Amino acid sequence: MKVSRLPPGLEENLTVVEIGEKKICDFCNRTASYDAKTRFGYWAYMCGVCFKRYGIGLGLGRGQRLIVKNLSNIKANESE
């Protein structure tokens, strides 16, 4: 039985993160779609192919899918 200390639904929100610039896969230099823990124990930016090969999954302590958004507008509004 899986025991979670997080409120219901919160773990699903931890599987996606918005970033301001694209990242490069640490294994093959393609555009990364994931920031996740690998089966080797360390974390890496990974493209979809490498995530399927080396990633351990998504969620708290496992990894997030990366969504590239233009965050400059948000940062400009916060500084006003």
C-alpha cells in the first residue's frame, strides 16, 4: 500500500514544471522534455527517447515533464 504525506491531487501537480528556456538532453544533446532521476541514481535532463530508456518515472522524487514557456513577462510583472 502506498502511503503519501501529500494532500490528495498534489502529487499529480508535481509531474510538470514550466521553464523559461529549453534544456538539452544530457545523454544525446536533443531537446530535453524531462528533468528526472535515472536508473543510475543521478538526475538528468532527458529527451523522450532517453527518458524511456533511463528514467524511473514522474512524480515527487522521480521527475517532471518540462514545458517551455516565455516567463519573461511574469518576471517583469513581479518586479513592478
